[in-house]
Amino acid sequence: MDMLVDWPLERLRDYLPDRDEPADFDEFWADTVQQAREVGTPALFEPYDARLSTMEVYDVTFSGFAGQPVRGWFLIPAHLDGRLPCVVTYIGYGGGRGLPHEWLTWGAAGYAHLVMDTRGQGSNGYFVGDTPDPDPVGLPHTPGFMTRGLTDPQSYYYRRVFTDAVRAVDAAREHPRVDPDRVVVTGASQGGGITLAVAGLVDGLAAVLPDVPFLCHYRRATEITDAMPYQELVTYLKTHRGDVDAAFRTLGYFDGVNFATRATAPTLFSVALMDAVCPPSTVFAAYNHYAATDKDITVWPYNGHEGGAGWQFPRQVELLRRVLG
Amino acid sequence: MDMLVDWPLERLRDYLPDRDEPADFDEFWADTVQQAREVGTPALFEPYDARLSTMEVYDVTFSGFAGQPVRGWFLIPAHLDGRLPCVVTYIGYGGGRGLPHEWLTWGAAGYAHLVMDTRGQGSNGYFVGDTPDPDPVGLPHTPGFMTRGLTDPQSYYYRRVFTDAVRAVDAAREHPRVDPDRVVVTGASQGGGITLAVAGLVDGLAAVLPDVPFLCHYRRATEITDAMPYQELVTYLKTHRGDVDAAFRTLGYFDGVNFATRATAPTLFSVALMDAVCPPSTVFAAYNHYAATDKDITVWPYNGHEGGAGWQFPRQVELLRRVLG
Amino acid sequence: MDMLVDWPLERLRDYLPDRDEPADFDEFWADTVQQAREVGTPALFEPYDARLSTMEVYDVTFSGFAGQPVRGWFLIPAHLDGRLPCVVTYIGYGGGRGLPHEWLTWGAAGYAHLVMDTRGQGSNGYFVGDTPDPDPVGLPHTPGFMTRGLTDPQSYYYRRVFTDAVRAVDAAREHPRVDPDRVVVTGASQGGGITLAVAGLVDGLAAVLPDVPFLCHYRRATEITDAMPYQELVTYLKTHRGDVDAAFRTLGYFDGVNFATRATAPTLFSVALMDAVCPPSTVFAAYNHYAATDKDITVWPYNGHEGGAGWQFPRQVELLRRVLG
Amino acid sequence: MDMLVDWPLERLRDYLPDRDEPADFDEFWADTVQQAREVGTPALFEPYDARLSTMEVYDVTFSGFAGQPVRGWFLIPAHLDGRLPCVVTYIGYGGGRGLPHEWLTWGAAGYAHLVMDTRGQGSNGYFVGDTPDPDPVGLPHTPGFMTRGLTDPQSYYYRRVFTDAVRAVDAAREHPRVDPDRVVVTGASQGGGITLAVAGLVDGLAAVLPDVPFLCHYRRATEITDAMPYQELVTYLKTHRGDVDAAFRTLGYFDGVNFATRATAPTLFSVALMDAVCPPSTVFAAYNHYAATDKDITVWPYNGHEGGAGWQFPRQVELLRRVLG
Amino acid sequence: MDMLVDWPLERLRDYLPDRDEPADFDEFWADTVQQAREVGTPALFEPYDARLSTMEVYDVTFSGFAGQPVRGWFLIPAHLDGRLPCVVTYIGYGGGRGLPHEWLTWGAAGYAHLVMDTRGQGSNGYFVGDTPDPDPVGLPHTPGFMTRGLTDPQSYYYRRVFTDAVRAVDAAREHPRVDPDRVVVTGASQGGGITLAVAGLVDGLAAVLPDVPFLCHYRRATEITDAMPYQELVTYLKTHRGDVDAAFRTLGYFDGVNFATRATAPTLFSVALMDAVCPPSTVFAAYNHYAATDKDITVWPYNGHEGGAGWQFPRQVELLRRVLG
Amino acid sequence: MDMLVDWPLERLRDYLPDRDEPADFDEFWADTVQQAREVGTPALFEPYDARLSTMEVYDVTFSGFAGQPVRGWFLIPAHLDGRLPCVVTYIGYGGGRGLPHEWLTWGAAGYAHLVMDTRGQGSNGYFVGDTPDPDPVGLPHTPGFMTRGLTDPQSYYYRRVFTDAVRAVDAAREHPRVDPDRVVVTGASQGGGITLAVAGLVDGLAAVLPDVPFLCHYRRATEITDAMPYQELVTYLKTHRGDVDAAFRTLGYFDGVNFATRATAPTLFSVALMDAVCPPSTVFAAYNHYAATDKDITVWPYNGHEGGAGWQFPRQVELLRRVLG
């Protein structure tokens, strides 16, 4: 059941909130990414029999955060030659990389496609995951992933995930069939939040396509929605009453709003006005701060967190056709 | 939240209930199908720009029940030649044909693929539908489709749908790129129920792949589950207290259990033991009555109505590779 | 569980929103009603043994939209003579005409009473319905009645219902025991919405009594409530993303706010401040636009969609006693 | 959402459980009723302007338990003369006597009709109540009425209610327009449970019409349903862990099963197989023990606690026409 | 699931609503308390074997409203001598005094501790209650305690409870081991509301510690929350449509906001910004009107009705150490 | 809302299911515990100011699994001397050690009391936790703790927890104020499951008090309840369809039924017949296999997972008084 969950569209379009950004934001991320690259090894692409005949499928293992192995799928149209533009997809909260035949769209559109598994996730009843998330610190946290290591940016879960995501782009760019100058990042919900992080951390992306992104403008999100997964933050802070400041300090390093100010690639966002999971003001906060001039946002007035669903894809292809030449 | 919803597996495997079949079952269906074929016109396959490059996509309009236009998608791998085996897919309850890029699996596996829209459906918030369901009788019914025209087999909704489904196979077989001897029918839930109907009404199918089929063994279904959509029957009978006998008399013409006894093509069913939507005893009732010797059923012990989801596909391809040569 | 669901009462009392009315609104309705009258045949009133002794009961069939048969009940006190004032009742969403002894109030108060069945409805578990709703177009729609034929005013479901409702007044007026100058229309929820339509389409009504009316001020309704049945509109638009403009264009012909501006009979509305089904601002939008000067609205501050329930009846009788002489 | 909630019908028809009846059951009730009669004063029937013209309406106050004033409505067809048979109605749990025009059916069928308010009840959001329930003991209890004074038969709430109900029959019989030999008792749910109590305590009733009766076979009820209001017992016993024996000892004096064995008037029960509120085995336990030979039970196979709703009425009238001559 | 349920904190801090106070408020309470004291008898403290060795436990019975017996527990550290400061605790809605070992905190902190049972309550599935609530008037009311006798301040339930609460302080002060000048009152939710009433009615309290208090600023509460138990008021008024004015007139005698203006003891409140049961504006209304200058309020930003839970206790001890010397 | 959720009590009393125990069960646990002891360091007991005066409180850190630090509270009555018997408490699922004043019961009864924090848990909105759970493997798992490392007994979460629990007894026994021959283990739900594990792994316990224990008879639990937390297993297996055998193989090392056969200390269990979280047949499976002759089980017929709540404590003290001398 859906209804408007946030401000009217006119107010959303103008919403440009103050940001809360740690002074060492760039240094924190530069160090983190550099460390991961230093210990990284070349990505493995093992052929996988997905019972498909028009798509070559590879089971990918690449070096993510701290060089840890991260799984993924790599799909490439069987009948095309040469270097292709490549779409890198990040997955929504709770899901894993699933099975290769669940990811055929971008390949069918003629792109190479790398799908990154999200570490630790993928046991929620739908898309299965295969990537461990070693956590040698193991701070107490609310069930789920959003509050793991919350009180310390070094140990926060999304430090590992965002680093994996940057390294997924590295892995794609290193593949001989991928044109490294034409890499696109995309994802919905958590995948959209990861997309924004990568957009702020990686240079030279051809396009950035975040759909109904999660992981933006955390404090407002915790105040205006009681839906999962932002609710995990609320539950954590409800229990650990003394950790409010530390938690939001950490989240400053992981806020899509802060990554957006560093992102310059052409972009097409999407947002849904009846989305209680990722309320529209949190999405517009990131969109309005996004640093590119070639930017647009599709507004779905009668949708919830499904946003544009399959209807967003043609719009995204239009953008890619324009920017990829 | 899931738990066992029916008998233990051992009892299910042996469950072969008595059937309640109208004496003129075969005549009813022969007449219905013949009438549809008599007024039918050739199917239209109009090229559609789905922004895909490895798949040719056609927007299909074929003559269904009473010659009425029924929509669908036809997808065929762009780089293959000659006649291909063809999979015909029927859709789950509430959904419509959606968008072409939502149906890429069978094409990617090298098959031609016809997806039949379900008349009237496709406005439930996810897969959109485009096929009208003219209903010049318009008997009062419970919201949804399951009780439309329930008290008269002539006006019952699924008479129209099952006829459309038979005609979808006709349309596929008439396509110059399809090998008419290698047509496979499949679908999940309502799609599985339609699959069973087609399996009982159409000769020469290469294989029949019903997943967690709906529309089987109605009376027991109404007694052991309070989940939608069987609940629509309960709600109807709760209101129209005098229509119980007429309703079940009608349903005798539309019961997957009765179609199964007429089905001889090789088959692979699936069933889930925690499926409250299509309880396993209703599925086993059809499977155990299925008339082929080349038959098997995948049992998913810890799944609900999602059944095998993407995990069923590789098993289905194995069967097709075996029976299609 | 109830709480305030809309603006405070002071703001509601002054709420006079702009209206969105098609230019050919009057022509559309004049044509529609005229066509129905042209093909109409005299109403049938068949005596019905309802096991009652103080009330004469008739099973009514009258010519509604396109001359189609519409059912109803006609009750008249057994011990009164001559022409009586007549109340015509329209029914709430989902219900049908039920059984005659469920409609005894107005007869007991000394009025003739015609209860109109709502076509297609009456299978939701309570009041049973007996009137078909032939729909030879049969556009895809969300389960329920509210989005049937939504994208075209000609095929929209309520075109048929509102026409039936006008014709119900015709049927009442033609009955030899009814005083045609003393016909009153009433109904709650959907019945209230139909009441408003009739108030705008029929001349010479003695009084108009809409309770917590539905079918008013659609766009705001879809934005501020997630309750059924307005939610059917949201679900439709969530699926058919391209139909937003066409849908609201259609609804302009069916908005109680537009009918209200054409209504001049004395009226008593009711509204409930905790009514999430028909939020009070949508009711006040119609009330404040209602064109009569002899108008009043009962405000129930602590009620939900039940509104005044049985407590509204004495107030209504007071009005009728005054205006009917 | 409904499904079978108890045994299959065949087993229910034969279910004749052992009864748990206190040795002084008859004495307890004889004393209680006698005391009430001793302090009773004649019932008051005050004319009430219900805005009706075909029904005379009286606001009744009669002496109930301990002579306390109990309210009710008395309705009698305005155009009939002489002594009439009288139906006494008891109300479902939570509701009060409401407004007179909500009780027109029996009057319209030609009977005098006394509706007894249920003491203390009638503030649950629908039918309003007007009768206090003085409780000078006031033992702690679960919200609601079912556990008031539960540990002592003398102070148990239904001792007061059942006595009121017996006295309501007295009040009806004393009215000059009522034929005291043709008094019928009826009610649904709690009203059906009260009906059974009166059937066991009052001689010479013309008929007994309990619909989906509550207050029967308590222990099984607490074990097989988690629905209100039997759940109040569970909640009480869950809190007062030491009171289980005392509670069931008390309930032995108030069990419809025990009253049924003393009831000899012709009866028509109703029961619904999907009724989780008053599960069918608890109803059949009373029906199968009912001591008359002129007895029948209407079984509604696809209904929940609404049972036959308005459809039961014609069946009841048939019985009354037969037994009342 | 929690989110902000009321105004932002800045607005709450300044919220000082107009009060609606009956002219004879003080007289009403002076009379009520005086009458209770006149008929009171000395409290009984009977030793109770709670299987504890470091705490002396007494089963208390003292004279409450109208001299009626009210139960409680009295706990005192086994190894301390002389007169101790005493904390008097009132209990949250629905709960009773439970078992002594469920109330060990204040005793372990070195205080004498009197826990007052709440009359009639304590059968809701958790803390058991043992105190009857004789109600010789017994007006109809919504299940629960909040609307008992609502239309008359003399018969309103909380008149009895608040009087019991004043008399509990009397009982504590009369105990030879308690220092009557160092009595503290506390409680959460309903216990906090009772605490405020006692704070306004009893002189010379050492401290007042209301946590997330209920029973404050009733009209706003009924408008902004649909949570229990304020919802009982809504349900009552929804049924008894004519009682709105009488109800709020009564509640004027029982509003924590009015008691707060008479309270002068040092106080520490607590409030939670995500508390839908006792919305923060209703708590701040009382706090901002509280008449002492030595006052503070702990704000829990990410908590619901649990408020500070165990984290409030150390803050309360800090206050007591300061004010008790 | 509660009702019977499993077999009748008579059947439960006789239920002695076959067990599924790995051949190297004892070796697995002997190795695991030995490794932990080898790397362990002496427990730290740091005085903690809990604002209490009759109880000495210590913040405990002891060496658990792999020598990792585990937190706890140690409380000892301030006015007793010498070595005391000690109760070791394990906590229910989701909760952490909370605050010391939330654990006063056993101390007030005269026992030393060690409360063990559960690693990783304690962020669910109530009892806060302070112990990390380093997980250097980090297999994908369903949110929560129950499926962490599920497919390998070496990495399964409860291997770490049960080892911590054994080491907690070691820590208690090493404390100079504890009599090592009089150590008792207890806990409810997950705490009860841990209690059973310790009962099977540690010699010389004085008594074992598991309340409504979790972590028993897993396969049946997954089939008969859809309640959390057993549902985490179902969700995992629903996603990881191929892991069913590996999962149950792992769980064989962690099943309370298997530990029970090795437990010889006197015991008092509790079980609730309406407990859907830990269904009674899973509890009786463990109880009936429990190897001691001095054993008893308290059956709560009308309770859910709260079981006996505070009412179990006096029964437990009775046992302790008997066995501790």
C-alpha cells in the first residue's frame, strides 16, 4: 500500500541540505583503496556452464577489500567481438549474485556485464550469495549488515563493500574484452548507494546510473521512515544509546551525499515518490549535490521502492548510447 | 515465514485422489478450441525495439478465444538460423507480459520463446499487461479473475485463458522460425496451471514444465489454505452461499488434475513443501495423475511459493536437451 | 485504530480546491444518459416473499446503462396507501443489494425505498450482488472495479454505474406508489459518491444525503491515503506508468467535486475526521463546491469510515421531514 | 482469510464430548434466578421517537440480576393488534443495544421483539450500550468481559448476564401485547451462548435459535483457537498461572454444553466450518448434547464467524411458522 | 519499527499549551483524598517468603480509595538499619504488582521500596495483579481501564487509582523503617502519569521521577496517535458519539498537565522522541508546566516507549543522591 | 495470541525421537574446549559502580573461544562472606548482558551470579551487548546469528558460544568467592539451549535449569514453526538450496538433544504448551533424553514463550536448596 511519504516534488527538487563530512574523508578513502590495490591479485574469470548459448558466462573471483576474494558473474554476448563497453552492477540489500541467467539484460543489450556479489549477503530467501565477509573485529550489531562495525569507520561494513566495488571496476577494466574507458556503474537501492560511492571514488567512468539509491542522508532517513533497512540503524541506536555521535561520525564517510559532490560522470538517477524504503528527500539530497552538469533524474510519481523497475532500462540505454558513442 | 503446510512428503508421493470430472469434459474443450480456431486469423509478429542487440524481439498479437486478440512477446536469438525449438511461457497470477527484456532466459539458452500475456491481468503493481478480456456476460465476482463467470463453464474466465493458451501454441507452431514438433510449454503458479491445461489439450508437445502449479484440486485447496488466490473462491462461496455446487461443477472442467490424466508429453514438475499458495497435495494430485511415464518432480523442501526459482531452470534445460535431441 | 488523518477541521471547512473538469463534461453525460433512456424498457417489480409481513417487497429489474438489466429491491410499508416519497439508496464499495430484510429502515420510517444493486459487485464476503456488468471492452485493470476501463471515459466502469443510478431514479419515479417530486437519493461511501453523481445529473430531487462519500477529488486521495479502494488507482498507475494523464483525464468526468457544482437540491453530508478510506479533505472538497444554499454537513470527530453509522439517520429524517413537507 | 479450522464435518456430526458439570449446577441457577425475581420490579416500556412510522418503539428498563436495571428496546409492528409471538434477542460480544432502527427484522416479520442490552458492553466502536454492570467485587481481569470474576461462580460476569437474559424473557412475557406461550430466544455468537443458557433455564420457550454460539466447551476452545474473545481466557490463565482449576470449575456453571442438556424447546442452530472465533467443534458439542428431538443445525461450509448472516433468517422464520402455528 | 512521531525537539522544548482545568479541581481532589484518609486503617506489612536472603519482603495491604484494600510489595535491604529513604513505584498500564523478585533494583540501591498494585489490572499476560477494583456504578466502557466511568469525574477509574497512589505514600511514610521526609515517587508510562498526579497532590516529596508518562494532554493524544491505550478513549468516543464533552470535562481532573502546575518537588522526567504510545508533545506539555525550578528531562532520541529503560536508573540515582543528601 | 502449537501433553511426555549424532561428537567438543583452555588467561573482575549498595558488582572479562575476550557481570551479595554457590546465566536470543541492575535476582537469593554476554548479540533494541564475535571466515548467512558458518561445524557460530559458556563456568569456579562444587547453570530460550550444551560438556555441575530451551531437535523445529529464530534456518535453506545436508550435519554437533544424553546433573526444565518459538516437542525431545534420574519439568499449559517467567524462580530455588544443601 502506497501513498506520498515525503515532501511534494517541488520541494524535493530544491532540497540541498548541508552536508556533514569528516575532514579526512578523501584521505580515508585514498588509503583504503590503495591498500586494497596493493595486495590485490589479478581477477579470475572461470568459464561457467549456465546452460546458455548466446551468452558467455564466467564465474569471477577478484581481489576486494584487503585483497579478500569477492565473487561475481561476468557475461558477454557470444557473438560479438573486440572490446565492449562494460556495465558493472551492484546488488540490492540482502541479495547475492544469484545465478547467471538472472542477469541477462545488459548482455542482451550488447554490453559486457560484471555483477558483483555483496560480501556476506545473499541468504535472505531470494538471490543467493557466495562471498564471505571476514570480520576479525566482529563488533556487536543489529541483525543485518548495516550496523556492522558502525562505531568505527575502519571496521564499518560498507568500507569493505565500497572497496570491493571500486575493485570490481578495476577487474572489469583489466579484462581483455572490456574497453576501460567505457565502464558504467549501476544498481538499485543498496546497489544505487554503492554506485554513488564508486562514482565518487573512481575516475573516468562513462556513466553512473543509481536507481532509488540507499545509503544517503542517513540522519534524515532514520527520522522519517520506519522501514527496513534504515531501521537497522534505529534499532542499533535504540539499544546502544551512547553510540549516536560515533555512529553518525562513521556514516559521514559513507554517505552518498558526500560521494555525489565528488562525482562528475554523466548520470541518470531514478526516484519514486511513494518509496518508504529510500525516501525521496534522501535521494534528492544526493542528486542535487551530484557534481556533474550532464545529469537527470527520472521521477516515478506512483511507485514505491520498485521505482521504475524494467521501465528504467530503456532510459538508461538512451543515455549510454549518447555518452558511449 | 514458512513451515510445512501440508502432509509429509511420503504421504504426498502416494496421494492419488478421486477425480470429479464432468462427462462431457472432452467435448466441452473440443468445441471450445475448434470455435476459436475457426474464427482465428494469422498471428502478427511486429518487430519491437527493446534496446537489445543479441535478441530479436517481436510484439505478438494472435487470435485467442473467440478470435479475440491476445498479446505476447516473441524473442529469438539474433545470431542463430533456421527453425528452433520454441518454449511457450504462461504467466503467474496477476502479472502481464511485462517488457521484453524481462524474458531473456530461454532465448539466451538458444530457444525461440513466446510469452503469452494473460487477458485482463497485469495491473497489480509489477508485470504490466496489455490484453483486454472482453466479458459480455459479466457475472458478479470477487475482485480478481478466479471467480469470473464461475457458475457457468461457458462463461468461466479460464475457458478464455486456456483457449488463448492453446492458440498460443498454434501461433508458435505457425512461425517460420519455429520447429512445430519441438514446442515446450511452461509456467509457474497460474502459468503452471495453464501449462497443465495445454498439456491435456494439445498433442505433440515436446515437453511440459509446470512449476508449483495453481488451478489444481480446487476443493481441497479451498479447505487447507487461506492464501490468495484460492481464497478468492472461498470469498465468492462465502457470499454466494447457494453457488457451491455450481461452482465446483464448473471447476471440474478446469482442474489440472483432469488435464493431467490426458497429458502424455515428458514432464518435469516442481513443488515446494512450504508453499501455502499452491499447497503440495494439490500439486501432487496432478503430478500423480499425469499420464506420461517420462515424468519427474523436483521437490523443494524448504521453499514456499517461489519453489525452485532460478534453480529449476538448469533442470529444465537438462530435460529439454534430452527430449529435443 | 484511528487518529486524525487529514487537516484540522478549521482548514477543512475552508478548503475549496481548483477543479479539473473536461470541457465536454455536460455533453458527455447528457449523451450517456439519453442513450440509456432511449433503449430502456419499463422496470419490473416482482413480488418477493421475504418472510416479512409489515413490508411489501419487490424484486426489481430496471433498464440501466445501455438498457442492461439492473437489479434492486423495492420496499414499501404494507399498511400505507397512496403515493409516498421514495428514498433511493446506493451501496458501498464491494457490496451488492443483499437480502430485502437488510434494508428495512427507510420503509419503517414510512418511505418507499428502492435499493440499487451495484453492477458486478457483491461477492466480497458480505452483501451479495445479482447484477452482471457486461464489459465488451475489458481493458486490463487492477482487481476490483475502480480501474476498469480507466483510460477511456467511454469505457470507464463508473460511466455504467452512474447511468444505472440515474435510471434507478427514473424507475422509482415511474412507480405508481411513488411521488415523483419527492425522491431522495442517499448512500454511504461509494453509495455517497454515486449519490453526488445523481445529484449533479438529475433535476428535481427532493434531497441529497451523501455519507462519507467516495469518488471525490481523486488526485489528492491517491496522495494522502494508502487505504482501499483509492489504493486501486495507485496500484494501477504504479503498473501502467504511462497512463497517469489519461487516467486523471477520465476521472475528471467522474469526480464528485464536479458533480457537486451542478447539484442544487437540499443536502446533508456527513464526514468523519479519522476516516482514512475517504479522507475528510476529499469530502469537504465536494461539500464546499456543492451548489445549493440549503446544505449542511455532520462532522464526526472521533469516527473512521463508519462515520455516523446509525446516528446519521435521525438527522436525515429531520431534513426530509422539513423538505418533504 | 478463511479455511477449515477444525475437524471435517463427518467427525463434527458425531462429536459428543464428556461434560464437566458441577454437582450443584441446578441449585446454583435456581437460587440465582429466584433471588433476581424476588427483588425485581415491573419492567418499564417508555415510548421512544425513533423516527419510524410503521413500528412502535419502546425504551425498556427491566429488573435483571439482583434487580439491577437492564436496558433494551421493544419493537412491535404499528398496524397489528392483539397478543403477538415475541422474539427475544441477545447481542454479540462487545456490542450494546445500539439504536432501535438497527433491529427492524423481527418486527417487520410480524413479531414483537425485545432486544436486551448486554450489561457493561457496547463501547467497542459499533453498537452502543446503555446498561451499567455494577461489580462490587471487581476482581482483576483481562480487558473485556469474559474473565470478570472468573475464579468464583458467584462473581462471574456471565452469572449476571444470564440472569438478565432470563429476566428479559420474564419482561417479555409480562407485556400485554405478548403471548407468553410463544416466546422465542435467539442471538448470534455471545447472543447464541446466552440463548443456550436461557434455553436451559427457562421453561416453555416456543423455539431456540442460537447462531454460531459462543460460550461453549471452553477448554477445547482455549486450546484450538487464538482468536478473540476466547483468547481472553488464555490471556488470563497465562497471567494467573495458579487459577486454571478454579477458572474451569467456574466455567462449568456457564457452559452451553451443560445448558443444552437441559433444553427441550425446538431449535435451529447454525455453525460455520471456517469460524475461528467459535470453532465448529465447540458448537457441535452443544448441539449434539441438546436435549430436544425437534432440532436441526444449518452448516455453512465456506463461512467464518458471520455464519449464515442474513441467510439464516428465512430458515428461522420457517421454523417459527411451523412451531408457532 | 520506530521513527519520529511528533514535532522536532526544538519545538517540543517550547511547547506550553493552554490548559483546560475545571474550576473546582483542587476541591475535588481535597475532598476525595480526605474521604479516603478518614476511612483508612493502618497498612499491614506481612512477611513474605520470596526465596530471597538479602532483601526483606512484605506483602502489603493498605487502605486506598474509600478505604478499599490495595495490595503492594514492600522491600527493604536485609542488612541496613534505621529509617531509610523510600521509593514508591507505580506500575505501567495493564501490569500488576507481579512477584517481589521482579522489583529488586531500588532495594539493591539501598532504599526502602514500596510497589503499589494497580487496582483491577494485572491480567494481561505479564505482571500479575492482586487488587480488586470494586465498581458499584459500572458504566459501560471500552475493554481496558481507561474509559471506566469516563463521563463522571466521581466515578472515573483514575479517581480511585490516584487516591490509592496518594495513600501509598501515606502508608510508606507511616512505616517505622521509612524516613517520611525522604519519600520519592516514580513510575513509567501509566506509572509516570500516576507519579505526576501524586506530585500535584502530596506535599513534601523528596523527588518525582516520571518516565515517559501517560495520562497527559488527552485531547492532543487522541488526535495524534492510534496506539493503545490512548486509543481506548478514541474507541469510546467513536461509539458514544454524544459523550465527547463530558469525557474531556472529566479528564480535566485527571490530566498530568494540571497536576504538574501544582508540583514543586525536584524532578527528572524522561521522554522518547519515537514514542507513539505517549507522544513526546504530551510529555513536554506536562514537563514544561511542571512548577519546580529543580527540574530536568532526559531525551532519548532513538527510543520508543521503552524510553531509557535501565539506562534511566543511574541518572535517577544521581538526582536522589543529590536531593536526599 | 496463543493456542496449542504442538502435540497434546500425553504424547509429548512419551516423545523420545531418534537422534542424529555425528560419530566424532565427543572428540569435536573435547578438542574445541581444550584449545580454548590452552590459550585462556585468568578472568578479570573489575569493580563497577552500578549505583547499588547491597550488591558488589564486577565487570568481567574472561577468555572464551580461542581465548577471545568475553564480557559478563559478576554480582555477589555485599553482606555475605566466604565461598558461595554460584549461578551462571546464559541469555536469550538477541539480548546482551545489559546492565548489572537488570540481574539482581540470584544475588538477592544469596548466590554469587555470573551473567555471560553472548558474543555479537545485544543490539536488538533491549538488553545491550558488549562482546565482539570475531569471524575471520565470515560465510554468507541470514541476518541474525543462527546461520553463521552453518555449513561447517568448525566455523558455526554456536561452536564459539558454547565454548564461551564452558569457559564461563571455568571463570566462575576460579573465583575465590565461589565454591567450585556448587555451580549451577541456567538460562531461558537460547540461554536454555546453551545451558543444555554446558550440561553435556562440563562435569560436576550442581544443577542444570533450562527454561523453554532453544537449539534442540532442529529439523522438527524447522518443519512445525514459522516463528523466529528457528525461521532463520528455514530462510537460509530456502536460499542455499544445496546446503540442507551440510547444515543438518553441522547442527548434529549443536543439538540440545545430543547434549542431554550426556548430562547427569540434577535438572529442572520448563516448557510451555503454547510456545511457538520453542515448540514443546523440541523441548521434550531434550528432556526425555536427559540422562539424569533427578529430573523434572514444569509444564505451563497456557503460556507461550514466556514460559513460567518469574514463577519458575521459586521452583528453581527449591531445587537448589535441596541439591546444594
